[in-house]
Amino acid sequence: MPYKNLSHFIDRLEAEDELLRVKTYISPELEITEVTERIIKSGINKAILFENTGSDFPVLMNAFGSEKRMSMALGVSNLTEIVIEIDNITHGLMGAKSNFIDKLKTLPILKRISSYFPYVSNRRGECQEVVMQTPDITKLPVLKCWPFDGGNFITFPVVHTKDPSTGGRNVGMYRMQVYDATSTGMHWHLHKNSARHYNEYKEMNKLMPVVVTLGGDPAYTYCATAPLPDNLDEYIFAGFLRKKAVKMVKCLTQDLEVPADVDFVIEGFVDPGEALKMEGPFGDHTGFYSLADNYPVFHITCITHRKNAIYPATIVGIPPQEDGWMGKATERIFLKPIQMTIAPEITDMVMPFEGVFHNIVIVKIKQTYRGQAVKVMNALWGAGQMMFNKYLMVLDETVDIASPIDVMNAISRNFNPLESIYFNKGPLDVLDHASPEFVYGGKMGIDATSINEAKDVSFEAAEVNLEKILQDIPQVISGNIKAIAWGILCVYVQKAKGESLKPLHSSLLKYTKGIKSIVYFDVDVSVIDLPTLVWLAANQTDAVRDCWIEKQNINTAEIGVLGIDASRKKASDGFNRSWPQVVMSDDATIKSVDEKWESALALKFVSSPSLRYKALSPGDSAVWKID
């Protein structure tokens, strides 16, 4: 059953005991973020409706932040229901048709699909019940999420543009920094469809109409993030998810249409001939700040909203966060299209939260020949947003890749650095800060399948003399042997300016046996747990520059030991880009929320997650000042 509006979804959340109401004033400046972060990373983890925001509008946070709520948002009891329906439709349309009757059976499927197409009403929508006489975006409770953010950001905007040549609609999600009452930034990444539309308007020397919506049926918000083909209207997909066509209405000042039931409509334009404006920094989904850069300016011409409108927002940062569950929905829903169009041998795919969508992807395949894992790697790296992936692991179909322990056991069993690793280079996400070049860098594929007979995986049980290492090698300050069972050693080193870790790697091999990988971290992260170390290592490395293999002879057998330099990169290392800080709350905000917690939430006290990460990010700006 589709939701009538965002309030309808909130009612459902409350009925399922998935909602907290906060009536005490919590400031949109940093405090809402801190409260939400504590709830997300605690055992509580519910959606939160902040009813007292210092504005006319409450703020909804963490609405998608669990598997249950993500499923509820898409109108199903679990995400598998959507996968099954996609499978049934594709099988019904594309399966073999032996006779005329079989062909006729596809007609009901086509009729059902056609019923999902959006339609335009000639009347005004609920989203236009109130028209701001003088548009002013600062009247909305727009969040400042993190201390070093460049300003207040709209974080859940559904941005509508259209191709100036074909008129085709694109719906995407791009953060928007508020500059003043009638202008914001428009953070269109280089690879996005809206950025392509912008360039086309620029060539035509025409103003670009842009309309932003907030709220409505939660399916709209999800569809704005979904990796759909360029020629598929997001509102057709939304109609499929909600089992009802989306009713659209015409905007008041721009030649675009939006869903009638959204909470806010922000109409405006971008002038492609106007100079770009500095936008950011912003505490981003990588867990690091994306640093300030120049982006187009969005000029607001009209703001309308529903009566009793609710402002939806989200925060991103060190995982886990709400966006990880939206990624989990994408992982499940788009598995079948990947199997059909890219790599049919893939039987499952997982994007761990620690990989922040693109950094780490794990797939399992039905393998029938050697080299098939490498074929899958190349296919995925050439497909849509999968081109941004940095580390790709391919495992046997018998492995439960949803279980981190099973994944690590399989890799430990089948991984030989001399035979299993495949390096490549290609496009990277705009937010990747570790690559030597902007949006271009290294990739690593790991073939951890068992069919590759060329592998020699007869490693002995891993042993490490950590006490002797700490005694003999002053660069190594401490070590973490929790992953030794999988042949992985993590060490924390005091790295000198311009020092290569390869000689240190060679020295450490004398104190180890059966180790397959040694990961090197800065000394100040030694207090961090293993999942966070995985997140940190994936973010702070370029697979080609920072990973190497050294041969080692054990009992006449030649093996390889992978070294990974997961330390911060500096100018003295030959790194010529700015290195961002890790995202966390400041002490003043933590103290303020501590004092409000009991009276505002009536919950058992939850300490700030940021306290765990303080050693990672000293400083007074979004840029890490190193060297």
C-alpha cells in the first residue's frame, strides 16, 4: 500500500514502535546530528521526530535507518519481496515463448507495468497548499551537521532536472549548502546525470530549470539514490515500488513536474553562465570531510509546502549510518539486473557498511572455469556506479558472504597474494581523498575462489612474535593480533617523513610465519576496533600505490605477503592533495547534548560515539594539517 504522504509513513513508524518523539528544543545546529548519531549507533536505533526545532517545522531523522524501516519505507515486509517481483516480471517478459498463448500471457504483465507510469494532474497538489509570499529557505530547519561544515546543508533533497534536448527527466540526490534566503550550492558530481544536463544547458547558453522536493512517500527519496539506467524515469520505478502511479503536478515558476504529495517544493534555476561558487566543506558519507570546491549556484524562485509539513533530513559520517541501509536496499534490489545484464554467474553481492558503498564490494559466483573471477571483476568495474569500486572480492557460491566471519575464513583458506591479487586503475568517486589523482586511481581484485589450481594456499598456521617486534623495531609502537587467525597482522607505526614502509615490511617478515597480509596504521588509531580499522584502511589507501607483495620462503615454498600502507599520506610522501579530517562532533556539542539527554529523550544515557574517534582527528579545520 502506498503512503499518502510523509505523515502517513510516520504514523506507521509509530504504530510499529519505530519512532521516538523529542519535544524538547534540540538545535538544528550540530545538536540534532549528535542526538541522531547516538541513537543510530546504540541499541535503540529508531527514527526520530524532533518536534521543537526553533522553526515552524519538525525534523524527521533516521527514518530509513534499519532493515525493518527500509522495508517499511518501500511498502514490503522485507526486501526479498521486491527481488522476487523483479525476478517474476523479467522471467515473464524475457523467458522463452513457445507458442502464441505464452506470448499472450505477457500482456497482463505489460498492463501492470504501464499502470506504474506517472501522470500529471491539472490541479494543484497538497505540496502547494502554502505558498511563501517571499521565498526564504532559511525558514526551514536546515541542519548544520558537523563542526567544520561550510554552513547548513539540505541533506535529503530530491533534485529534478530535465535533458534540454529530449525533455527526459532525471531525479537525483545532491547535497545543497544554504548561502542565503534564496540561493544554495548544487553539489553535482562530475559523473552524475544532472551535471551532464548542466553542461548541455551551458552549451546552449540557456538557464537550467531545477526543482527540489522534500518528503512525500519515502519511495521518492529512495528512488533519487537508486542507480537506474539513464533512460528510466525514477517515478516509474517509484510507481513499481509503491504499486501505484505517482501523481505529478506542475510547478508554479518552473517548467517541471513534481509529486503532488511531497512536503516541500523548492523551485528555481541554475545559470550555467554564472561563475561557480565555493561550496563545503561537508562531513560526508565516507566518514571524512569532503573539502571545499567550486559548484553551480541554485537560485530559488518559489517555495511551497503542505500544511503541517515535515522536514526530512539525514546525517552521514563514520559507518554505520542511515545511508548504509539505503545502500543495503540497492544491493538487494539491483542484484537481479546485475545478473541479467553484467555477470550472470554472480549469485549474491554484499556492500559492507565499512566500505561506504563503493570502497568494498564482495560477490560470490557460480564458477565453472579458471579466470572467471577476473572476468567478473572487469565486468563490474565497467558497469555504472560500480566503476567507483576500489576493493572487489570474489568468493565461491557456497560462502555466506553476509557473514564477515565466513568471508574471512574463505579468504584465509583460498587467498595467496602471489596468485590471487589483480591490480587495475580506473575512475574513482569524487569523494575519494586517498588517490594520487582526483577521481582516478588504483583498484584491487581478490580471487578467493577455490577453483584456481595455480594457487598454493598451503600456508602454515599464522604465528607472530609481537613482543620481539616491539623490542627490536622502534618504528612499531604496538600491534593488533585479533585477525591473526585469518593471517592478517595490523601494526601501528611511527612513520618518519617521506619514509617508505616497504623496508619495514621486509624486516617484519623475519618475526612472522604464515602471515598473508600486514596492514600499517598510524600510531594514533591503535584504540580502534576491527570494523573501524577496515573502514579506515579502505578510505586511506590507493590500491596500486599503497599495496605491494613481497615474496617469502618458508620450508622451501615461495609465498607472498601483502603489505598495505593505511597511514595518512603527506606531502613528504609525494602526496600533493589535501588530506581531510575524520567527521565527529565537537566537545561543546557533546556536552550540550549530555545535559539535555535525560529530559529530552527519557532514555538511558548514551555517550557520544565521537568520543571513540577523538584521537583520529585533532585540529581546528576540515583539513588535516600534516607535515
